Amino acid sequence: MNPRQSPPRKNAKNPHEPDNGLLEQRVKVLVTGGAGYVGSHAVRELLENGLDVVVYDNLSRGHRRLVQNCRLVEGDLGDAMRVRSALQGVEAVMHFAAMAHVGESVQQPQKYFQNNVEAGLVFLDEVLEAGIRRFVFSSSCAVYGIPEKVPIGEDSPRRPVNPYGATKLFFEQALEAYDRAYGLRFASLRYFNAAGAHESGEIGELHEPETHLIPNVLLAAAGVKKEVEIHGNDYPTPDGTCVRDYVHVCDLAHAHALALQALTAGGESMELNLGTGKGHSVEEVLRAAEEITGRRIPRRYGPRRPGDPPVLVADPARAANALGWKPKRGLHEIISTAWNWLLRGPLAGSA
């Protein structure tokens, strides 16, 4: 077994399912970036499992409306005193707060290293000082850069090609060092293309500006955007457009809860890919969106973006083995829930 893997505890009634150690112990969890996209869905998952959750977010990119049924502490990662106060009584941490736009990281690397690394280390040291030894980290497949082979396994070389990926890799390495030196057990969860929204339609993706493909496709379907720009249609893929591994945000949230459960049960630190193992091209996404919305989506073909690999698909086997995690939703559910969220939330009355 990989030294950074640990099997989940088994439920006596169903040996194929992990037992709910989180519920048994009523863990209090601080979630940084819990007012953001993936963070808000993780908060929802934790609350539905009966945990006590505190959200820590400066709301620079998060949204107060996405924080529901739990306490919100407004503050910056680098504000040691504010972090120290928020950590009182906390037993575990989920860390989502980060600048997360690849293009912006290339244009403004200083912002990314200051927030994701410098401020992140201030936060990490306060966690350590508070005696907390369970840490779930929102990482990214951006740590791999352009892969040598696909699907991508956790042992693939980590060679990021942009500052955003570099900051994620640095923080992973900091966690690895803190584990060795101080016994801080962690789960670095490298997810691929997060997409979709909660089935309730109450929370979902809300970025300004929006850079992700699926919401931009749906904004074009709704007539809010004139068209969707496709960055390259001459890749060595079946239809010439990039292929990506889209994983539903609620499946991601569930993986974070399972990772925390494994650490709570005494599991060792782990580094896991979160993806479906199945890729979809940009053209496939467009066709599926047209089918679901019943609308023709205008598109424009532009040049490739520098550094865009033709195919990024995860090998999710290790997450299945370590956590018993398997995504339950596919592309249809991803687009359907994202469309429902847009019509009920950001675009209510406009489409």
C-alpha cells in the first residue's frame, strides 16, 4: 500500500461502506473559502452529516448567499489573530481559500504567491499552533502540468506550468513537510474539472468573471453571453477539441467528507486524484448542453490557449481504494444541475 494511503474503516452492517466516524465524534470543522464554489458544497455536505461547521472567508471572491445554516467569520488567511480566534474549539480544517484562475495567475503571479503561499503559511502555522492535526486541502490537477501519459495517476511527475499550479504544489509540499516534522495528517485532494451545482438549486457556481466552460456554455444558452469561444479545434482528439474530466461538485464535496472521516479514524496522510476517469470534449459538452436546455448555443472557434494539454483525465483508482469514493453523477447531471442553478439563482427571471 502507498505510504500516503489508508483504507477506510468498515461498517459492520455493510463491510463495503465506511462507517460514519464523523457523526460519532461530532467534529467541529473550520472551512476556509466556505463561501466559494466547491467550499460551499463541502459545507453543505458536512452540515448534512451533522457536523459543527464554521466558515472562514474574506468574501473577496466568495458570496455570503452561499453560506447557509452555519457561522461565517470574515477574515483574511494572513490575519494571524483573526485566524487564531476562529480556530478556537476547532478539531479539523478544510482549506479551500485560494486565488484560482490560471490566466490571472500568469498575469499577476505576485497576487497568487502572496495569497496562496504566504498567507496560506500563516494560516497553516496557526492551525499547527492550535494543536489541530487533521487538514483536508483543496488541491488541483494543475500540480501535474502537461502530463506524460493519460489517465493521470498520483505518481505522475508534478511539474506545474503556471503560477496557480505552482502555488498548489508548494502548499502540498508544505503539508508533506509538516506531516513528517509535526505529525499534521492531511489529505491533498487533486480534483480535475469541478462542475455542476447542488440538486436543490440553492447553491452553485458563481464567479465574476466566469472562466469555466460549462457555466459559460449555459450563459450563452440563456442569451446572457453572445457566444462561446472554443480555444482550438485542431487538437489530436476525436473532434479536435480539448478533452477534460468533469466531476460533479457534490461528488467532490462527498470526497472531502470521506477524507476527513478517514483522518478522524486514524488514517495516514494521503494525496488523491478526484475525477471520473472519463473525458468529454468541448464539443460533447456543447451537444449535451443543447440537448438539456433545448436551445442552440452559438460558438466561435479561436486559437489554442498556450499550455492547454489536449487531454486531462484522472485515474481515480486510488481514491476508490483509500476512501471508497466513486462519483455518482455524469455529464448529464452536471449540466442539468448547473442549468437549474442558473435559472433559479443568478439568472432568475432573465432567461
